[in-house]
Amino acid sequence: MKIDRRSFLSFAIGGAAGTALSPLPWKLIDDSSIWSQNWAWTPVPKKGETTYVNSTCTLCPGGCGISVRRVDDRVVKIEGMKDHPVNEGGVCMLGLAGTQLLYGPNRVQTPKKKVNGKWRNISWDAALSEIVEKLGDLRSNGQSHNLACICDSDRGTVPELLNRFFTVYGSPNFIRTPSIQDNYELALYLTQGVRAMPGFEIQDADFILSFGSGLIEGWESPIYMFRAKSALKEKGGRMDQIEPRLSKTAAKSDKWIVVNPGTEGALALGMANVIIDEGLFNRDFVDNYSAGFAEYKKLVIDGFSPSIVSKMTGLEVAVIARLARDFAGSRKPLAICGRGAGRNPGSLQDFLAVHILNALVGSINRGGGIVAVPEPDYIDWPEVEMDATASAGMQHPRIDGAGRGKYKSTRYLLNRLPEVINSGQESPVQVLFVTDANPLYTMADTEAVAKAFDKIPLVVSFSSYMDETSSKADLILPNHVFLERFEDVPFARGFPKPIIGLTRPVVEPLYNTRHTGDVIIQLAQKMGGPVAEAFAWDSYDACLEESLADKWDTLLEDGYWVDSEFSAAAQTRQFETDSSKFEFSNSDINALPVYHSVRIPGDESFYPLLLVPYDTMRLASGYIGSPPFLVKALEDTVLKVNDVLVEVNPATAKKLGLSHGKYATLTTPGGSAKVKVRFFDGIMPGVIAIPRGLGHTAYDKFLAGKGVNYNALSEPLEDAATGLDAAWGVRAKLSKA
Amino acid sequence: MSTEDKANEVSAEAQDQEPITPPTAPEQTGPGQGAGGPITLFFILGLVASLVLGWVIFPQLLYSHKEQPVQFNHVLHNEMVEDGCASCHFFREDGTYSGVPKLAQCIDCHEEVQGESEAEAKFVNQYVLKGREVPWLVYSRQPDCVFFSHVAHVKMGQMDCVTCHGDIGESESLKPYEANRITGYSRDIWGKNIAGIKFNSWDRMKMDDCSECHVRGNVNQGSVQTKRGGCFVCHK
């Protein structure tokens, strides 16, 4: 038998026929189609039991209630807590992306120490011992006041524990990160004599006049403001926005009013002039509950006639007068201020001018007005026993100069710290604690801040992330992230009622991190002596439960405690000033009598433009860096791949010979950067803008190296009345790249 | 057909017939008859080889055999519980189905080793005492692209577990888990029979089996919300 080509073909044909008659081809087709739809590397969430944990978000001071969805022990989604008084089920993009801050790659997973410029993992014990040794040395040399701390807040148990540590150790240098809160609190203190937080009953007002506040761009408690603004509009209320740029808030307003930036306070005083001149003010409030009106009246009548204010602001006299009449003629008008999301404090004179404008129309402690929300009072720990060293340390003046001399009303002046450190030979700060803060990113002129940090022998970061400040620190003692820990959230910024939120663990800590509250207690106990005696708690959680006392059960059950009876209208108009009245003027209010527009210094011929920052809900610009979800959702009018777009009015661009979409070099006294030009009719000629929240140098590949950090280009401008940073922009030059 | 086409056809037939001439015919049939045997033989060889490959070898190559991490006796447990399958395979309050029990459900009885079975000792020592979940291999796990709701079928449709899962509740031991090496899913989805022939309703759980039942019972052949059919009803 000959095996030839025919036999082979015959075998093959037989094979083909047999294969077709077997399940093999049909099964393989089926399997490969299933395989191609279910690749092993496609992420598939695990199945399991779904549970919800009610907690409070700490990613901004908004105090929103969150409902965290878990599948078994894994967080899969963060939603707004239904029926929460602040956010009523709403949640912002950052809050939603909180899971990425828990599981993302940028967590500091264990304590770290920098040795010869490189990070080494160390044990908690070794880290704490190192700090205790350094603090012990300082204290025994009578230098306890050389310890300082930067913290996002001065309320709640963790900041109070730090404060207590500082007091009993002997240092007055607890510093809170600045924001518009500083000026609002000062305005309340100077006119009403109360140390309190401002609350705004926006949803009950019928006319909101916003002096640059980004009501839907993160101002105060963002979701509360979103809701309040919507409620106002639904009820037919009016909202006017005064801003040099067509922000989202301006676009959603009834009227967008463009004034020369830095003259907003003058406009408020000009409106006051018209209101007083035409007798439109609230006589009941002015006659019965106020003092110093005559001096104030003289000030605005003499100095702020509509024609003078017209020259300052660039608005027509008739526009100023009409705005004043509309405002005073409304049933419940409310003026608000603090630019954008309120990151930079601004100038006290503007806040006073706006706050007093509210008083003029009687919108203080009235439904739909502004109300002083008392500071939380639940922390009632035993008095500390201070030894001689502590007392001597506390007698030292604060390093930042706050609380004395010309800054006597100001409580914290972080912006003065770099200059104080850089001006001397040796740094007055020997040990610096940084918690819930990222000054190396958020402070103006970051280069100067970095230089100051270099001079501090020991910088300890309590950050959960490898942010700019952690990268520059000497030790990192990573805190649990907010989904892994208990903590009290003692207020919701701008919310008009006292409220306490409870942050609670949703998952077990993923890494070798430790609660900053526990670390402070352990540091104190390791110090021994009177410092240890002031910290008798076994753990932070025990301290928290004890502090919240009768509110603890409510907090555990509901996730929040609110004084629902509290309202602006229910507040007395007996104020806590010497006169028991609202003071339109007094010897401490010296910012208004010497009012002058906030001009940004610099050589106008070299830097013909003014660069201003703007805020967007799609970027986190505080001490928390934006998680990838936010960066991915950015419009390409803000960021294109890695290039930030600078908004330029076409008229300005034409003069400078710039083209839309082309590269340009942006130069300020702080530095220069490559940017892309975006023609934008919604910005005042001569003013250009970039967003806050970009240009990180630390963090992960999802955030680092994208765009430009406005703070790095900016320069602080000290407010004469407070010492706070009053800059709203920086002089700039834009040229073809 | 037009007349032109017919004409063409006729001429084509005429052309085909022309080359067939008598002298060549015997030469062609001669060798053809001689090679007919081996050609048929090779054809049959190829046919048989591929049939054996397709029906016998292929299924053995396609599926891997794995024993469950711990043996389990359904009969024994069924006798001790009151609520049948739902005692351990229950619906949660929110209507989701718990599936294979977690350690937390076993721990009440199995805190310590009971009896002398090897599986019991392994279960308690390796999983219960160490707090580790047993990585059970689930025979009925559908691919991730399939959306299936137990509550819709069991609570609303009043179906028995047996209809889809067969008599596993009456098994004294767990059979080996056969995983499809290409897809990674259990053999039970396609069915034990490689040809896909089924005798019982639970023998196979492919898409056609879902639709067969839905058509027969004339229930929800489309989206409950939109009342329209479509892939996305089940493939989310």
C-alpha cells in the first residue's frame, strides 16, 4: 500500500469531517467568546454582603455626613448621608473619590525617618523616642517655646489635645492654617465681641450679594451652599456675583458685576453710602441694637460717595446706586464675602465692610441672615498643672507675632512664619509638627516656605500621604485616613447651626499607621512629669468618648448631633461688646477708617497683567491632593494632558500677540512656568487666571507634574490691620514661548 | 430565465460533453479502483482519530480536576437544620443572596473539632481557628458578564433550588470541581455532557437554558422596567 499525497488528503478530509462531527470546534468557539469577555485581569468587584456605615467626611471643613457602602470588609462607594442637616444626601466629587484616598498608592504605610536624604522605615517606638528626646532637650534648656505646630483647625479633640500638649509643655506656638475663616471670625469679634464662627441662612434669604464668593465652587461647606443656592433660586430669590471673572457661580447668578479686583470692600462702603444717604437702612436695628453708627456714617458719607467709589471700582454711579437700592429694598438681603473657595484670608477691611453692610440692612441674627455660631463647648477636660518651665515657655511671645502689637486681635499668622524663620541666623522653631496641613503646597511663595523648612532641625509630619510637606519632613508619623478612624468634626463651616459630626472607622487600618490623637497622648506619656500627668487617657478613643459624654450615644446612632433649635432669628440682639450692641465703629475697628483698595505691588511696566487663581469643585486645593477621579474629570479648558490653560481675554491676548491654544511663558515675581493660552471672554481685560489645586510636585503619577501651582507663583501681601495674607492675585507677564 | 441565458446554457452543456471521448475512459477508472481502498481507509482513520480527539481526549484536556478545600456532607447538615437549604444559603435583609456560607455561620457549631472525620479536623484547625475563610469552589458560578438575581427567581418566581442546582442537597460528599482551562469557569455551566445534551433541568446552565424556561413559562422575556428585550437585561 502506497501512502501518497492522496492518502494524506484523505486523512485530512476524514479528520475535518470527524472534527466537525465532534463538539470540539463548537465548544472552543463558545469558550473563547466567554474568555474574551471575562479576562482575568479585568477588575471585578468581589461579591459579598453590602452594609452601610454612617460617618462624617473630613476631606474639607464642610462637615458633610457620608454613608459608606461596603461589600464585606471593602469600601466600594461613598455616598451622602440621607437626611443629614448639612448635605441631605449630597456628596461632592472629592468626597465621592475618598475611596481612592484609602486604597490609592500614595499612602505612607509605616513611620519613616529621613537618613541622608533617603527614607527609612522605623518602628513607632523608635520614632516616638526620637521626638521625645529632642523635646526633652529643648525643655531642659528652657527652649520649650521653640516647638511649633501647624494644624488645619483649632477645634475638636485632636487639635485640642495638641493645644493641651503645647500648653503643658510650654509653647504658645500652635498655628492654625489661614483661610477666610480668620477674617470672618475677626469681623464677628470686632463688631459683636464674640469669638464665634459665621453661619449663613442662605436658603432663607431673598437676595444674596456675593463679593466674589464661589457659592458653588467650594465656599464654606460646599454641598450645604449648593443646596442653599438652589433653594434660594427655587423660591425666586436673587443672587448677584461681584467678580472679575465669569466663574461658575457668576454664570449661575442673576447678575454678574465686574469691578476692579481689590476694590470690593469699597463697593460695599459705596452701597452703604447710598443706603444711609437715602435713608434705606434698617432703623430698628440701627436705632435699638447698634452703637458707633454716627462715626460709620461720617466715614462712608465723606469718603465713599458713589462717584468716588465709581472711580475705584470702575462701576457706573447709577449701577452702584441701583444695586444699593435693590439690596436694601429686599426683604431678606444677605451679603457674603471671601473669594472663591475661601482659601486665602483676604483683607479684614473687606470683611468688615460687607459684615457692616449686613448690619445696616438688619441681616444680623435675623432669619435669612448671618449668625454667630458659638464655638463647640463639649471639650471639658481637667485644668492642666503647669510647671515653671511650661509657664515660662507660655510667657514667650508667639513666633508668628499674632496676638500682640498691631496684630493683637489676630490669633494665628502662619504666613509670617517663613519670613521670621528666614530672617534670623538660627531658626526660632527647632521642632515643627505638621498635621492636617500641607504648607509647602498651600502657602504663597512656596520657595520661601521650603527655605524656612530647611532651617528647622526637626520637622514631623503626621500626614497619611507623601505630600509636599511629608517629602520635606524629617519624620513621618502617618495618621489613619478618615475611613479608618474615630474623630469628632466639631462644626460645618458656614452652616448656621452648631453641629458635631462623628467620623468613624469603616475598615480596619490597612497599614502600620496610628491615630494622631493616640500619638499625642503617647508622646506626652513618654515625656513623663507634668506633661504625662495632663494626659491620663488610655487611648484617643477613650478620650473622645469621655469628651463627647452625653452626645456620644446620639453620635454613634445618628452620625451627627445638631442643635436644631438654634437659628439666626432666635438669637438675641444683645451683643457681647462693651456697649452690648453691634458696633459699627470702635477703637479696635481701625481697618475701615483707613480703607484703601488692596493693590498688588510690583512693577507694572514689567508685569503688566494680574494673575488671579480660581477654584473648581473638580480640584482639591487644600492639604488633601486631588485623587485620580478628580483629575480625570477635569475639563480640557482647565488642563490639557500636563499643561494648565491660562485664561486670557482675547483683547489682552491680541495686544500681547498670543494665540489661542499655543504655549506661553507665564512669569511672576515668584517664578515662571510654561502654560497654554485659552481665550476667554469671561475674564476682565488685563487679568489672567489659572486654577488652584494643580502643579503638585509630590503625590503620585496621577497628580504630580500636572499643571502649575498658583501658590508657587504668588507672593504674600501682609494686611496692615491683621498681618494675614491679603493678596488676591499677583503681578504677571505673559509672553510667547 | 431569458432566452439569451437559455442559449448560453445549452452551449455550455454542449461544450462540457465534447471532451469526453471513449479511449481515455478505461485508463481513468483503472488506477482509481486500485487506490480506492487506502483512500477510504485514510479517510476513516482521520475520521475516527478526530472523533476520538473531539469526544474523548478534548474534554479531558479542557477541564482540570480540583478537590474542594474541605469535604462537606450536605445530607448530614440538612438533617440538623430546620429551614432546609435556606438555613445556610439564605437571603439577606436587603434581598441579596448570601451564596456559599461564610465562616461566621459555621462557627456557632464548629468552634471545636467534633467527631472524628478528617475533613472536620481540617476545617476547624486550618480555617476556623485561624479565622480564614474557606476558598470554596462554586460549581454554579456564572461568568461575570451574567447578571442573575436569586431573589427574583426564588422569592418572586417561587422556584425550587433543585430546578437549577439539582440534588446537591442530597449529596454526602462534594464532587471534584472541574474548571474550564480556557474560561476558568466550572464545567457545570456547560454541563457534564460535552455535546451539551441534557436530561434534567439542572444539567446545563447556559443562556439558552435560561431563555428556554422563560419562554416556556412566558415570564419576563425582557426588562422589567422598560418591557423590552435586549442583551442588557442579563448582561450588565
